[in-house]
Amino acid sequence: MSLYPRLDDLLELRHQAHTLGVPSHHLVNSTFAGLYASVFRGAGINFEEVREYRQGDDIRHMDWKVTARFNEPHLKVFREERERSVVLCVDRGPHMGFGTRGTFKSVQAARAAALIGWAASRLNDRVGGMAFGDPLAGLQHFRPARGRRALWQLLRTLTQPAAEQTASIDCLAGALRRATRGLPTGSLVFVIADLNREVRELEGVLGNLVQRSSVVVLPVDDPADWNMPAMGSVTFTATDGTLVEIDTDDAAAARAYRDAWQQRRDTLKAITNRLNVILMPIRTDREIHLSLIHSLEQRARARSI
């Protein structure tokens, strides 16, 4: 497995369909873009007018006050925003160089950013992003812009090797403040990161962010985050260089390990629920198209209820 994706592979995600076993190379991209629009562009609409009801109109948009006043069915008409700023905040910390099945977190994060970025670009949104967490490169910021230049720059950055054997710096909160500085109201922010960490401090910055923008959090998970395989006594190297020896056959330790992960995830779920932030976990051992399409379908169904 390669620790970083190839740029050609991220560019190919605009059309790639063979992983779903369908013949058309544009079907998956169209399906994904359609789901993306139904979930994330649905809120990006402006009220335009009230007019008389016509056969086939969506009754969910009925204006009952005007209907009662004129004794004739009327509905509200909305105009979809033709352009929206989208920011892809992608974790590049040393902890992303981890993966036990499928691929590395760094690769899956880049794939998710590419798919979402291409879907947004397809809908003429302004797409930009930020790569954060690399102690040597620092914050690499690409302002949302028309066209695909900023997205291409972000994807190219995600294919470059990050710092090795350097301590992780937890700068997610600072990265979010920087990435969204100056963004117009109604922007859409995706946070693609390893969130197997203490997340309580994120509530404040996410709370400020959702006042002006829609936020989607995509934790990048590996099965070993919660289920350490039994391999006997194993020595691990932390990102700060510390050596830690762990008996992976210890059943009590394995339960404590799973419980600790679950507690962190429950805390993240509680925060996102309170703030009305969308939570869409992705895993290293699952095909990225299927993971994101499944999550978007769930969100689309929830919105229609």
C-alpha cells in the first residue's frame, strides 16, 4: 500500500465507475453529484416568489397562509443558489499515515476530498481547501475560487509526502478558524480528519462556524482504532518517537481499548448533534464511492421525512 495517493488517481475520480461494476464512466459521478446536490444544495436556496399551484408541484412548498387568504392553492418558489463556497479541510498529520486494512487514512482522506470536490465543481460551486497537520509545511490554504485551479492545487498537495518521524500537532481548531476566515455566509465546510482524539475543545470552534456556514465532519477510521488485533507483545512507535510495548493478547486491555474509542466517538456524536453538524464517518477498509454514496442516501432520506 502506498502512503499517499497518485495525483492521476485523484483526477480520475471525476469519472471512475468500475469499482461499482457499472458500464458508464459518468454514471457514478452523476449519481454522486446528484446526491451531493440533494443533501448540501437543498439548504442553499433563496425565496423568489409565491404563485398559484400547478399540477405536479411539490406540495411540501405550499404556502398555506396565502392559500387560505385567496381560497386557491398557492406555493412558495425557491431559486437554487448557482454558486456556493466549499472548503475541504484535510488532515495531513503524521497520525494519518496509519492503516491496517484497505488503505492508509491519508489516502482515504484524499479520495474523499477529491470526490466531494469534483461533485461541488460539477455544480459550479467555488471549491477550495486547506491541508493542515504537517509540522514542517504548516497550514496550506487554497481559497475557494471559480474553476478547478484551487481544487487541483489541494489534491496535488495531498499527494506530496508529509513530515516523517515528527510529533503530531493538534491544530484542527486553528485550521478551521483560518480556513473559514472571510468566507461568505452559507458556505459549506468539510472536515476530513483523524478524530480518534479528545474532541471536546472542538465544540467552541464548530459552534462559531455553524452560525454562518454548514459543516460536515468526516472522521477517517481504521478498524484497528477500536479493535486491536491479537498479536502478542508488540512495540509501537508514537509520533513523538516514544516506544510503547503493548500485550495485544490481554483481553481486559482490549476491552478498555474499545471502550475508550467508543467513548470518544460518542462524545463526537453528541457534539455534532447539538450543533446540527452532519457526521459522515469513512473507513479505510471500505470503497470510498460506496461509503460516501451510502451516507448521502441516508441523509437524503432523512431530509425527505
